[in-house]
Amino acid sequence: MHLQKPKGEVNQLSSPAETAAPIVDTARDAMVAAIRTTLGAAVVDTLVKPGDDIWVRVMTESWCASIQALKEAHAFDYFCFLSAIDWMPSPYGRGEDDPSEPAPVRDTAIRPGYTGGDTRMQMLVRLVNSVTHLGINIKADVPNDSFTIDSICTVFAGANWHEREAHEMFGIGFAGHPDLRNMYLPVDFEGYPMRKDFPLLARMVKPWPGIVDVEPLPGSGADEEKDGSSEEGAS
Amino acid sequence: MTILNDPVSAKLGNRQQLSYIASQAADARLNVELETEGMTLNIGPQHPATHGTLRIIARLDGEQVVWAEPSCGYMHRGYEKLTEVRTFPQVTSLINRIDWLGSFANEVPFILAAEKLMNVEAPPRAQWIRTILFELSRIANVSLFLGDLGVQMGAITPVFLAFRDREYVLNLIESATGGRFHPNFDRIGGLKDDLPAGWIDETKVVMKKLRNFCDEIETLLFGNEIFQSRTRGIGVIPRDVALQYGLSGANLRASGVDWDLRRDQTIPLAYDKVDFKVWTHPDGDSFARCWIRLQETREATKIVDQLLDGIPSGPVMAKVPKIIKVPEGEAWVSTENPLGEMGYYVVSRGDLGPFRVKIRSASFNNISITPWLLRGVYVPDIITILASLYFILGDIDR
């Protein structure tokens, strides 16, 4: 059942219609055009993936106002979630380094995702229209120096807990939030665990067992050589 | 389809508003009535009503709650961080443990998100089996809720019925996947294996048993006068409050919002091939939430029956490379899980593992309404309201 293709080739198993003609998503295109008119200069960039989703990036200063406008003018009345993304690649990689050896140097240049971005941290909110069921992902940059953005608790009461979580996990401050206590971590916990430069300690104190347990794939030269030599040794 | 469109629903909508006003009035009364010395009541972390270890701190005035706040984090396992050091196929074994009563349902949206980024679609047979197992986990999950509901109100019998009949469903899940609680059966591009021989006939028999169980619970519990007086008009959540707190699933539909992600989005599962009803209730109280879940369990057994009849033949696994690298991009997929909307926002960097996974679990949002909802209620109602909101701790803390 497995792939017979050469390595590195991305498989395209989906229906030919998807690859043949680009899908036109009139509902989402119209919605983005309407959002651009409503929000005006607050919109930095938008992206529509036809048949999939909408991404809108707004200015940091108009974060709260934009979400309020989307709720009131376009009836995005369902608050799905709020979170943040740290776009800096982790200096620890996937935590598979051998702790006994010097740590390799990794590229930690910040590369933003859809609709771009200029800062390390970005906010991400998803709202849905409860009647048309059209969803929208809204992003905003969080300034690198202050790590602070306006709270949207006044617009969506449900954002309260999500902002508390983002505060303790990413160290983002929310101006105007009533109560930024920790949700999960102890009161005296230091550091922000979801930041990419926060090491996963379990992987730091003990090497990831996956490093030593990996069986070499059949056909790799090193494996055969090793087998051969061990047989010789035995005989 | 708002509930306020036709005259009958308009009347019911009115009733909902009235009960909301009544609960607000109870709130106001607290301030005017003779103030007694406050008392802090600690519920949990170990309490039968909490499905895990949730602690609730309530400030009381007499027998009414002035202020209440759940204290989470007794079970925080940091799955969002852990996914960043796992490969895509490894993540399913982690997210199985989020909502542990309906584990298979947790895997599906993540796998669908990865498949969306890879532009792969599972073969039809795999999609159908996924949908069947998804609904079976819903039945296993919600049947336990229905039994547990009795315990919260002092009725012991329903929970025995629930454990008896849930066992049949768990046996089915086990015989198909090999795992009773944590199947870890979903793969990018399809499923690990096909169904075992004789499974379809066996499942049909079990679905009949489960429908009988629903009837039993309905007469035993929902027809019970004590149950009704403990739940009707208690813990009313109006439509707009439910939406702005992001309530989902049965909790949202109990507040009159006609929205089910199984029906209202295009998703590569077999829901568009079956005929099912999405139940809503205009009241928004504890009773409505419980009642919706009962109807949904029944509806789920019918969905499974229909799917079993029409299951297509063919492979259960698409052609996927042995070493899975997911192309760069961002994807959001959510499904209608037993507890509500569960979704994953997956960011990939073309690597073996995800760059960032935001896990949007239903219970986190569902329980975030409690500080608002518990204000002004009586102490015994705290338990029934929490029971009717139905949360699982693993789903709050993640």
C-alpha cells in the first residue's frame, strides 16, 4: 500500500478537479471585499483559500476595534478561540540533540506565515458567523518591545480565559484585561512555556530515547557494514 | 434559521428571555437583601461531578453563590508544546488523551488538518469507517454522561445501565482498533486497518441495545419529577451569551442555535451521505442541555446504522509516503466532537513535525462561562449545572 514514487515527490491523490481548475469562492471573496471596506486602513493583508478559509491581518492599534467591527457589521458573533503564535524557530530544534555534545547552531530567523507579519509574536483569533457558518482567522502583530496588545474581553467575554492562557504561555500582556492570573501554572512559575526559546526540559535532562532506539532502515550502507562486522566477530 | 422567525418559536424565545431576566433579578436581589457574612466553599479538586480534577471556589451569601471561579490546571499536560517535538504521525497518540471518553474523535480533526495541508484525501471506505468510529465514540462518551447525570442528582441506577451498555460500544471499538480507550487508529491518508469480519452485524445489534438504553434513560430519568425540578429553568444560558463565550455542541444547540458542524461544513467525512436530525431546544437551561444529548445519542445510533448499510468497498489507506513531510502552510479543521467543537490550527514548516498546533477544545470554552453562569444560583444547583455543561478535565487543561 505504500508509495512507490521516488523520495521527495509530494503525492497528489486528490480529485483531478481540484488540480485542473482553480476553485472560485465567491462567498469568501465577497466577504473579504466587504471586510476591507468596513475596516479600511486597519487591514494590513488578507488571504482567501478558496473553499477553505479566510485570513485577515489587522493593525496592532486597531486590534480590538477591528474585532468589534467584524462582530457588529458582519455578524461574526461566535468566538471560537484566541491564541498566539511565536514565529521564531526553536533554537533547540525538535529536542533531539544529544545533551553530551555541543549544541548545534540553528537558524532562528523569523519567518511569518499567511498574511505576513513583522514581529516575533502574532495574535490569532477565530470568529464564525453563527448563521452563515463562515469562519475567519484574524491576526495581528504583537510589538517586540512591549509584548502587549489590547484585550478583547469587552467584545467577547469568552476571550477572558483565552487571554489568560496566552498571557501565561506566551508572556503577552493584554491591556484592559480584568484579571491576568495564571490558569495552569503555579503562581511563582518563571518563564513562558510556549515560547520557542523555552526549552522542553524533559528533553534537556535526558536524551530523547528515539535517538538510540531508531532501527536503521534496510538498505542503508552503515547498517549492513555493522551487521557484517558483528558476524565476523562472532565467528 | 433563527428561532425567532415563526410565531411558536418567538413565544419560546420570549420565555427564554424571561428566564434570563429572572436569573438577572436573582443577581440583583443579592445586593439589596440583608447581607450575611460571606463564606467560601471549596468544591473539589476531587469531586464526582468534575470528571477529573476541577476545583471550584465559590463565595457564598447564605445559600446563593456570589462569585464562583473554577481553578484549572490540575491536569495540564502541555500538549501544544509537546506536539512541536513530535512528528505528525506521533501526535495522534498524544491527542487521544484530550477527551479520554471519546478518544477516536480527537484524532480525526488533526488528521484532517494534516491531510488538508498535504492535499491528500482518504479513500471513501476509510472516510466511512472514520465516521462510524467517530459516532461510536460519541455514543460511548455521551452514554456515560447520561448515566452519570443521575448520580449528580442522587439517582444511582442510571449509571449502572450506562456502564453496562457503554461496554458493548467499547468492545466494538476495541475489536476494530485494538484499543478500548485510546485507539490511535487514524493515519494520515486513511486508517491503520480495515474492519474485522462480522463487525458490521455485531454493531447493528449493539445499536439496537443503545437505542433501548436511551429509551430506558428517557423514562427513568427525564420523566422523573425530581430530575425535572432540579434542571428546568436552572442555569439558563441565552443565545447571545452562549455565542460570545464560544459554547459549542449540545450546550449551544440547547440555547436555540441551530448549528452542527457535521451538517454545516464540507468535510471529508461521510455525514453528507446520511440523513439525520440536528436537535435544538429553545430553553437554554440544564434540562435542555441534557435532553439534547439524549436525542443526539439516539441520532448517532441511526447515523451508524445508515453508514453500515452503505459502506463502500475499496482500500482504507491512500498512497502516502512512508516518511511524512507536511508542506508549508496553515490549516484549521474542526469537527463536532462529543463535547462540542474541537479544532486544530496547524502550522507546518514543511518539516516532519508541526511548527505550532493550537488545540481548540470544547470544554475549555464550555466551562469558561461558569463564572458568569454560577452567579446567583443555589449551592445544590452548582452540581447540576456543571453536570449539564458536561466537561472532561483533559479537554479543559489539554
